[in-house]
Amino acid sequence: MKKSIGGNTILHPHPVVLVATYDKDGKPNMMTAAWAGICCSKPPCVGVSLREATKTYHSIMHSKAFTVNIPSRDFVKQADYAGLVSGSKADKFKVTGLTPVKSEVVNAPYVKELPVALECMLKQSVQIGLHTQFIGEILNVLCDEEVLGPNGLPDIEKLKPLIYATGNMAYYSVGGFVQKAFTIKEYGK
Amino acid sequence: MKKSIGGNTILHPHPVVLVATYDKDGKPNMMTAAWAGICCSKPPCVGVSLREATKTYHSIMHSKAFTVNIPSRDFVKQADYAGLVSGSKADKFKVTGLTPVKSEVVNAPYVKELPVALECMLKQSVQIGLHTQFIGEILNVLCDEEVLGPNGLPDIEKLKPLIYATGNMAYYSVGGFVQKAFTIKEYGK
């Protein structure tokens, strides 16, 4: 018997990403978001949902670009801070000591110290409710070589990304390998 | 120095969910998706991106409803299968032995054996590219009592959801607690 808990934003696991932008004056800013996910394979797109109250919302509306940076678990302190404090009140790059680097492909900075950055051009914005979803076409992905696997893509065991757990209001790490995907071609065989 | 790996759908970690629907004849079906994420807090909404080639795409277009079911790691075999085989070729509930139960709030079934189900009414569909994103308003969440924490919300340590890692093409489990969220009110203090 299942228990009803009402409408709620439960979708374990949530990712933890830092969205970096330039404001209209060219000043870099970053904020942490968990309402994010891949939403198309061709072209590759990521959706990030932000409230209009954030500085980043207005920066994306102006610049039409952003980067999505994936912190490893070593950066949990910076990630938590960047989700709590507004860029209109603090220079979050300066406070955390992280470094904004201008992307070569979009009008946005990426975060030098974080292992992976998705360089995104705004493709669509979708007004949903409290949040507006920004759909960015991923023009390029930048990766630290140390997190790449033998196939040239990020290896989750090396990347060690954070997970956000809504119900626990806490960050978790990625655990052990369960099994390869797309292996069971016929069930039970 | 970062390495460019081109545009790619990298956003570790991805969730693993089973989207369940009724087709136009009322037959239940489910499919696994990883291109999914929460996209609004008020109203609570989840976005799930599907290709037009899937049976589920047409079922949602018809019924305007779906459930998003979260498998624990014990259901990795069923989840992998339901992402590989089309509902137009097999009765995936019958083959896996999972049970469709009619939702009391939307015109879609949920998967009885999976610990959490989000009951969603289609709010918007967003044509992006190869994938169309279905934004569902989460009218209710059904949970097995065993996965609830003391605050009445799912506890990720009890739920044990799967993670999909694009680069590894593999499923992972959730690992250890890193730290509470929203605790660092002022950086470094």
C-alpha cells in the first residue's frame, strides 16, 4: 500500500550544477541549481530551471548563453554557497576563489577549477511557473583530462559528481557500479 | 588545461525513471528514460524527454498524463529491459512481472513494485529536436512507507535509486552522505 505525500519535487537523484554567466556589464557570476537535466540528444541540449528572482535569470535573458559546470564532491562547500547567496549581493567567484574563464564558443564564463563544463547557447526558454526553464544547446563540453575514461568521455568514478537529495536536504556522492546499461537485449536471457 | 570533447549529453548524474502510460486503447506500457529532471517548484513539475519513435510519446499525446516511477537498484534488470524494448513489440509489464495500477488522480498507471511514483498531468510539451520534452505537473507522489524518512519525504538512503552514467554507459548506485545542504550561510564561517 502506497502513501500519498502530495505534489512534490521528488526525483532522486538530482544533479548539482553551477550555472555561470556574464551579466549585462560583462561581470561573471555563478549559481548552483538542481532543477536540471539533459532534454535532447540531437542537438544535445540541457535544461536548467531558474527563478526570475535570480541574477542568473536576467543574465541569460541578456547574453543568450551559459555554461553548466559539474562540481566534483571536493567542491561541495563552494556549490552550497553559490546556491545560497545571490550574485547581486556578492562576487561569488571572488569569495570562493574559483576562476571564471571566458568560453571560446559562447558568451559566458566557465569555472576553471571544476572538472566539466557544458558550453551552451540559449535555444529556448520555457515559462512554466515559479521557474523558467532555459534550454541550452550544448555546443561543446570541456573536461579535465584526469576525469576522462578510455572512450574519451567523462568517467563517473573519476569525476565523482555530487547528488542532491530533496527529501534529505543533503548532498550525496555517487556509489558503486551496478551493471552495464543496454545489455539485457531479451529479458531473462 | 581543459580538453574539448564536442557537444555531448553529459550531465552526471542522470536519473533513471520508468514512465508509465495508457495507450489509446487503455493498454498499460512503461519505458525507461534518463533525460528527465525537475523543472519547476510551483507548481511542482517534472520534464521527461522522449523521441517521437517511442510508443510512450504517442500515449502521452493522447492521454495527457503519465507517471514517473523511480526504481530502486534492485530493479536494474527491469529498468534496463524497459529502455531497450518498445511497448509496440512486447507487453513489458507482462514480461517483467511488474504490475500496472491505475492512478486515482491521472489517466495513467503507476508501477506497483517500484517505491516512488510521481502522478503527472501533462502541462506543456516542448518540441526541441530529436526529443520532445513533456512537462508534467506532479499532482501527487505515491511512496512505499519503507522509503520515507522522519520528515515524511523519501530518504535517498532507503530509496536506493539508480544513477545512469552516460560516459560509462552503466548504472551506478548512490553513495555516502557528503554534507547537509543550505548550511553555509556565509562562506568560510
